[in-house]
Amino acid sequence: MSAPTVSRTPRSRGEIDAALRRRVSVSTGRGDLLGLRHATLLLFAAFVLIIGLAGPANLRYGLIFSTVYAVAILGNNAIAATLEEINLSGGAFIAFGAYTTMLALEAGLNVFVAMLLALVVAAGIGAVFAVPTTRLTGLATALVTFTLAFSIIDLTNYLTPITGGDAGRQVSLDAGFAGLRFSGSRPGMLVLVVAVMVLVGLAHLWLLHRKPGRVAIAVGEAESASSVFGANIPLVKVAVWTWAAGLGGLAGALYALAVGYVSSSQWPIMMSILVFVGGLIGGTRSATGAWIGGIIVGGLPLWLQNIVPATATSVLFGVIIIVALLAGGKGIAELGERLLTRGWHLVGRGRS
């Protein structure tokens, strides 16, 4: 006797269109899932705050460092997500922001003014750097940005009277607001970096979702067609690079406050590479993905030092990086969204 068949009501056109829009939103970082991305970012911020404030100082410091990296990754991702270019100069703009903050605090400026100056100075340098760089594509862009990151140590040593060179210079530890101190692993520092990450993360998602993001993505995917439809290609590219550099400078300001000093030895080329890799791990079009990438490349090395011998830390860290890249595909955040939309699809079919 054959098994009874279960009839299913055909899905409506509206349900099919909604499912298609969700799939498109996953791949583009725009569209229907914007509200979900906002909620995910805020929930992740709350999670980081709760764990960091309730946990020991070494855990809190790792989360602070992770979030500093996340801000830089978010800026770097703007270039990868829209123009589809490889930027390996993230560490250089972190350095520009760190030194600007150090000098501003020495001059007696408010910590928030110092952070704003770091963003503006780095953005200005990024805009100047972008003018010739945006004429290049592909490997040429990667090599030019790599050169900037590679030369930042020599540049800061050359400017030793200002930067302190390899010996470095202390950053004021008196910076604070409303009873919170912004330095080291203090709770106030965690609150500051999380607040900054939420603000820039929401701004990143908003820009990507609105016309600026749409135009920038179009330029990256089809430059000639975008020009035909009236897009100012050089202006769009310079704007994206300026935004990325500004967030790098903001990350540098937070880095200077968290570490408490700046030195030329703090800017190895590996920092820029980790900023780039962190974006690939988390997903270039996701703010929460940038935070996940920051935790893996920024906080994980610090925590591994407390678990495994120093000689094995680098090896284990490398293995984790490879596994994260392979597992994420186009990023851990996009993988999560794909699984979520697939779940919605299955639930919809079950109800039909």
C-alpha cells in the first residue's frame, strides 16, 4: 500500500519575491536585512560589554583590542566591499591616528577632540593618497598600499623629534569623561571602544544601504557603465578611500589610548595584513562581521598566550585563521545570514 501524499499549497508570488530579496540582500549587504543587521550589531555590542565588564582584566583588554581592530577593519572593508580593491595600508592610517591623538592630548585638548582630529588628519592623508592610487586597479593597488604600510616605520623613525621614534612617547593616561577613564583595560575604555564601534558600524550600514553605497558598488562592479549613467568615478573612489582612512585614524586614536604609548615598532606590515584578513574572515559588507574579524585577529592572539606556550601561539593562530577563512567562504557574517534565510525558507515551506 503506497504512502499517502501530502499536498502543499503553492507559495504565493509575494513569498517568492520576499525570499529572493533576502538572498539578494545577503550577497549585497543591502536591502531587506538592514534591520536585522542593526539588531545584530547592537546585540553583539551588548554581549561584548557584558562579558568584558564582568570578566577579568585580560579578557577585557582583549575585547578592547579586538574592537580597535574592528573599527580599522570596518574602514578597510569599505574599499573591499564597494570598489573591490585590495588595501594593505590599514596599519599606516592607524599609526597616523595614534600619533595625532598623542600630540593632541599633549597639547591639552579634550580626548574627544583628539579623536576627531585623528579621524580628520587620517582622512585628509587618505584623500591625498587616494588621488593617484585610485588610478590603479588590482595587484597594482595592493602593491602601492603595501608600500605605504611597509614604509611607515621608517617614516616615524625619520620624524623622531615628533614621534619619539623607536623609543616611543607616552600617551596621557588622564583622558576620561563622566568618571570613566579611557586607558588600558579599564572599564571606561571598553565602553568607549564599543560606543565608537556601534556608531561607525551603524553609519557603515546606512551608507552601504543608501545611495552612496549603491553608487560605490556600481563603480566597483561596472565602472564604465556607471560613468555612462553619470557617476563621477574619481570622486566616488576618493570618497571611499577617505572614509576608510578616517576610520583607520579613529582606530589609531583608540589604539593609542588603550596601549598608553606609541612607538615606531608598533606598526609592522603584519598589522595591515591582519586588518585586511580580518575583513575577509568576518565579511566585507557586515559591521558585525568586522567585529568578529577583529576578535579573531586582534583579541585571539592575546588570549592564546595565556593558554599555549609562546612558541606554539603563532602556529595555532595561523591554523585558526585558515580554518576561519575556509569555513566562512565570503565571511562568517554572510554565512550566518545565508543559513538564517534558508531557515526562513524552510519554515515558509512547512507552513504552506
